[in-house]
Amino acid sequence: MKNKGLTLSQKRSITGLLFILPWLIGFLVFYLRSLIQTVSFSLSRIEFAETGGYTSTFIGLENFRYALFEHADFNQILVNSLVDILIDVPFIIFFSLFIAILLNSRFKGRGLVRAIYFLPILLGSGAVAQTLELATQNIQGGAAAMVQEMTPASGVNMDIIIDVFLDLGLPIRLIDYVEGLVSRIYEIVRASSIQIVIFLAALQSISPALYEVSKIEGATTYETFWKITFPIVSPLILTNVVYTIVDSFVNSEVVRIAYETAFSSYNYGLSSAMSVLSTVMVCIVLTVICVMISKKTFYHN
Amino acid sequence: MKANLIKSKWESIVNDDVKMNKYLRYMHKGKALLFSIFKGVILSGIAFIILGPIISIVSNSFFSPTDVYNPSVFLFPLEPHLGNYKLAAMRLDYFKTLLNSLIYVAGVTLIQIFITSMAGYGFARFDFPFKKLLFACVVITIILPTHTIMLPLYRHFRSWDVLGLISLFRGEPLNLLQSQTPMYILSLFASGLRSGLYIYIFRQFFRGLPKEIEEAALIDGAGTFYTYFRIMLVNAMPAVLTVGIFSMVWQYNDMFYVQLFTMPMDKNLTFRLSTIQSTISFVDRVKDPLISQLYVYAGVVLALLPILIFYLFLQRYFMEGLERSGIVG
């Protein structure tokens, strides 16, 4: 016998393993080993030798204690970026669902509008985005905007509007929230482009027959949304929440401070501790939110 | 007499119905009109938020220094000139750097498509022990922020060694930093920029393809790898395009890995762009930030141009691919 008794399914499983082999090696060498190393770095003090090697001494949780209680601004930055994310996420989700629904209906020039809305995916990260951000601060163009600021004759004065809302007796917290969102609108639009695409794809997978039936039965648009659109889209809300949280954490200040600690002050142990802390934080937030949302999610198959 | 009465009554009912119908139709049309106006306002408003900075950058890149300080100039420069572009292109060493970074981006993308599609295919079609656990690991690599493992990666490539073989022959491990090799190696083992996401996309797509295609190929005598290569990969074109575009654009835009591995400046256009303002203010003695900013704008336009052209050509396939490739689990 040539095959030494390997069954067909065994052979297939070997082929399958061959297909994922490159990834598996990469995962073990680059991810798993690095993760373990990061954790062990965070528990020790790293000292560099002249030759490029290093010695590490085990110091227990000292790095974590330092990062949380003694470092000048790490815990503040951590909490701030967490709060920012928690504030932004619900809005990004609603916003992207809303825009996806608008983009899903038929109208003239839909292709062009979609192309514009997908632009931020391409421009939303890295060097170009950093430079774009700089330009957004004066969205109306360099010096011209400065002149406008000095002579606030034209344009909308935010303060007046805020005062009007305050006089109406709306709670200050709500006004602050809305004001914060409005002032960060560009970032929010930019951060929600992938979510729009995901929702749009989900909306297009809904069979039109469902809408026809509900229309014949006399359902209003409002009812159709809550009874058809929302349940079918709901599994993707979870996906989008996860994506939003991860993505905004990657771009947050925490990453920058960990990076600087490692490569400017060469404190590898502390930097690793910061990374571990922020990752654990993200994981906790993700688990809590996932448990909360997945209870209310509807899976149709 | 009676017949007449009935007739008139009937006519009035019909009349009422016609009126009612008309009324309802107007209501409906009015509502639809209001809704489309509302939609138009919102969509164009947000489109402006997206396009605004790009428009302002493009217009600013044509400004001459006198336009900057002329308060009556808004969006349209009085003396448009190309001087900003000339200097920016010179300081960026535009064509050479662009070519270098395009080669790099294209190379990494090809490797990514090949390796991640293989892994995706493996996860979609084969059964092997611990498959669920392994796929959970893929999802973890998507979720895990890369900065958690940046230090070990840095150290790993600082003294790169395969099973001690290299130090055996050279006496010391290789230092792969300050080159683009680490990125190629990472992509080769599906651990590059967002590889997990690409594996996920491919897996979803392959799962959606009918099994009959492969069975037919198998019966016709094609081997597994031949089937994958010549049949499945061709059928997965939308997913390949999506991943290709994502990978190209993100790799082109990426700063994190470039900084981490301190890649050479003359091989990466966007990295070079990030220092153009200081280069110009230092070398060309343009100390006024408002004016040196003009060169930054010109540089941004120059750096964006390839992406935008690329996007305009492939935009249709991109959207089709996104919708079909089942990012939607």
C-alpha cells in the first residue's frame, strides 16, 4: 500500500493544514511569541548592553504600578481615550446606519455620491490623514480662515446657538455632548466610512419581497424599519461596534505614549506595561459590550 | 325619480373618491418630495465635510505667497502658480520616491493576496483538528492592537535569525531594520498590515462559492493546489480586488510599520511627506509657517494623486467587491 492507511478525510485535513501553514507559522512566531514577550517585558526591567543585547530583571508588577500611579499623565490619557470611545461609538453606529439607509435608496448620481463617501476609507489613516487633519483645522483655507476668525462678522456663531439651547432649559450634559460631536464631525465622518460600507452591504442583502409584503399589509415606513430592517442589520451592529472600538483605540493617544516611552526614553518595560494595560482595557470593554449587545441581537439563520 | 336619486348619490360618492384619491396622491408626492429634499441636504452636507479639506488643499496648493496674505482671496488664488509643486516635487524627489514606494506597495500586496487567500481557502473548505480555535486566533489578530507586539517585533528584526542558522554562518544575527525586508517577511507569513482581516474576507467569500466547481475540477483530474490556483482564485476575483485595493492603499498610507522598522526615506513617499515642511523651512529657508504650509499642500496633492487615480479607475469593482465579498459575516 502506498498510502499507509490514510483515509480521504485525513488527507484532506493535511492539505487544509498545508494551506494555512504560512499563517500558522506567522501567528506562532510573530504574534504568540511577541505577546508572551510583551507580557514578560512588562514584568521586568530591561537594561541594554553595548552589543545590542539586553538583560532583564524580574520586578513583578512594578511597571504597572508606576504606569498607573506615578507616571505623569498615562492614567489620564487612558481614561480619556476610553471615555472618548464610549462617547463616539453610539453616535458612529447610528450615523453610519442612517447614511447607509440614505445611500441604499435609488436616486440620480448615486454612484458618484457613494464614491465620495468611500473616500475616507482610502484617506482615513496614516500620513495623508495626519496632514489632512492639519488642513481641516482651518477648513476654509490657511490665512483666509485666520482673518475670518479675527473679524467674526460672517459665519455662524456657535455661542449664540448654545445660549439659546441653554435658555430652553436643556440639560447641560446633553448640550456638551452634542457640541462635542459637532466640533468633531469630520473625525466622526471619517471614522464611520467602513461601517457605512458594512451596513450598506447588509441592507442590500435584504430581499425586496419582505418590504413588498409589509407594504401590502399596510405597515408604515417606521414600522418596516423596526420590524424588518433593524433586526436583519442587528448582527452587523455588533461587528461595527467591535470594529469602531478597535480602530479608534489604534489611533488613540495611548498608542502614541507607549511608542514614545519605548523609542524616546527607551523604557521598554514601562512601554510594554502600558500596551498590556491598554489591551486588557480594550478587551474588557469589548467583552462587556459584546455580551450586552449579543443578548439583543437577532440571528435569522 | 328614484333611479335619478341613486344615480346622483352614486356620482357624488365617485366624486368624493376621486377627490380623496387625488388628495392622497398629492400627500404622497409631497411627502416623497420633502424626503428627497431632506436626503439631498444631508447627503450633500456630509459630502462637503468629506470633500471640503481636499478642495481647500488643492486650491491652497496653487496659492502664491502674496495670495496667502491677501484677505480677499478665498479658494481661488489671484496669481495661481505652480511654484509650490515644483519645489515640493524636488524636495520629495517625487518620481523616484513614487516609483520606489509603488514597487514596495505592489510587492507586499501581491504577497498578501496570495498568502491570505490560501489561508482563507484552507479555513473555508477543509476540516482539520482545532479549526475553530485557529480561526478564533485569526479573529484575535484582527482585534489585537498591533502596538501591543511592536517591541518584540522590533527586537526580532533588529537581530534576525532563523533557528540560529544565520549566526552560525555569519557569526552574528542580521539587522534587518532600516530596510523594507521586515514588511515582506511579515506579509509572507500572513502577519502583515491587517492580514487577519484579509483572511477573514477571503474565508467568507470562499464559503459562499458553490462546492460543485471544485468537485467538477477534481473529477476532471485537477489536483487540490491546481484547483485552488486556477479555479477558485479566478472565481474569487471580487474578493481579490477588494483585498488588493485595501492592501495597496493602507500599505501606501501606513506610517506605523515604516516608523517602527525605520525604513529608508527615499523609498516611501508618504513617510517623506511627513517631513517636507521641516525640510523646506530648513533647506530653502522658508521660515514663515503659513507659506511653507503651501508646499505641504502641494506635496499632499502629489502624494494623493496616485491613490485618487487608482481609486477612480477601480472604484466600481471596489464597491462591487465590498458588497459581494461578504465582509458581512
